[in-house]
Amino acid sequence: CYLKGHQYQIVDGRIVIVDEYTGRLLPDRNWEHGLHQAVEAKERVEVTADRETMARMSFQRFFRSYPFLCGMTGTAADATGEMQTVYSRPVIRVPTHRPMIRGQMPTRVFRRAEAKWNAIAAAVEEEHAKGRPVLVGTRSIEASEHLSEKLSARGLAHRVLNANFDKEEAELIADAGRGGINASIVVATNMAGRGTDIKPDEAAVRSGGLHVVLTEMHGAKRIDRQFIGRSGRQGDPGSAQIFLALDDELVRLHVRSVAAVMRRAGTGEELFGAARAAATKLFRFAQRESEARARRGRAGVMKQDHWIDKHLPGM
């Protein structure tokens, strides 16, 4: 379920927040200022008492409390400026151990989400017929289950990995690189997008490696790169492709009026040529707007930290 940029799931009669970055449930977290209770009332579950925060610490303040700070990630380059400003840490690029040979297929853009989902199902079927394992990334549990229905209608055997099936994660990931006549198809939320090493077997490598399909752009480019990075690891072959629709949440939240104009232009569900190039730029703009909004929020937290350091020393 969605709440304007937030995801949640009803589990055992409770509203549980879903982390967009990891796709995992956060059972011990609640929204503040009555928002959580409003969602409970909307979903007709038991309304819990509002929690009062007695003390808090920002992530920035927490990490800067360490005398030494370092880390490693494949997407740190996108946040170089912020790492230097907030933590006074340089970002150094380290070459990959083996040459990266993953292919990036052209982005496909559609006017409406339903046409996009049909095209994704057809593309998965096409790659599966080649004997390649396919990993499909979705932003929400609802989207993963919707695509699952599309694949089932085509008779494609597949597995779903989202917060509803987290206990099966290890088994599913171990089997996600299987190629050949019974090549695996996995539909996953961002649970499979971070720290997940999917190893293609020999049959998969011969067929072209793991193929990753991203069904929607996220609010931060780093998340897209993390999911695409499941393919073509350690010099293995692989490929990736992004599918977009002009009524995706990213566009609706940031450039809604422009998207409405583009939906009315031309004919056909899929955009080609100049229209596709313009739509792709539109999505990149929306993503940059989302990233800028998140940066402004983090800057506000930093400003508050500095105020606390100045006026409330010792806290």
C-alpha cells in the first residue's frame, strides 16, 4: 500500500512500514504526529496510542561521533559531494577486479502502467526462452504481486521475493542464477537490490548471464544502480533494461503536468525516437528533483544538529 511516497503493509492486523530502500518490513517503527494512527483508521485496524519521542539522534550525528570513519559501496560516487561536506571524507574510486561487460539495453517508455506491465511480462518470456535467468525489480510488494499475476497468465514459473516471503530469501537467491531450459525467474522488491550476490551457473553464463529488469525508477539514482548491479558481477556476462510509464509515481510526484501533456501527444502506447528521448529526460529530471528534496531534508537535520551543539553542549 502507498501513502504519498511511503509504503506500508498490513501484517496481523497492524500497519507495518516498508523501507523503500531495502524492501523490508520495519515492525518497530511508527510515523509521528498522528500519521500512523490516521493510516490505521483508514485501513480499519486497531488504532494504537501515539508514541512520544523522548530523545533522538540523526544518522549524521551518530556516524560523526566515531573518531574514525570509512566504508565501501558500489554507488558512493553519486554522493561524493555530500560525503565530503557532512563527514569530511574523500570518495575514492577503486577499479573493478575484472572488466565489467554487462550490457545496458535501451530504456522503454510507455504512456500507461498497464501497457508497461504487459511489455515487461513479454520481455521476461523472451529472455527466459533463451535460457537466461531473469531478475525483475519492483518498488513495492503490490507491484511484485501484480507482475506475478501477469507471468502466471503466460504460464511462466517464477518466484516472488518481497517482505511477505522474507523467510525464503536465502533459498530463493541461491537458485536465482539457474539458467538453461528451466531458467529461474525472480520477481523481487529492493530486498534483492543491496548486498545480494546472485551467481549464474554455467548454463546461464553460456546463455548470456543474468538479465535484470527494472520496472520503475526510484527516487534516488543509487537505488537503480544497486539493483542493476546484481547482473554482470565479477566479470560475468549479463544485461539490464529499464521500463517506465508516464504515470509512474516518480513523475506523478514531481512533474505531473508535463507527463500529462506527453501522454496526450502522438499515438500508440510505447514511445519511440524523439518522444522516448524526451520522456527519458523527464524521468531523469524528476529523479534529480527527488534527490534534491532528500538532500534538503538531510541539510535541515544537519542545521538542527549544529544548533544543538551550539546551544545545548554536552547532549
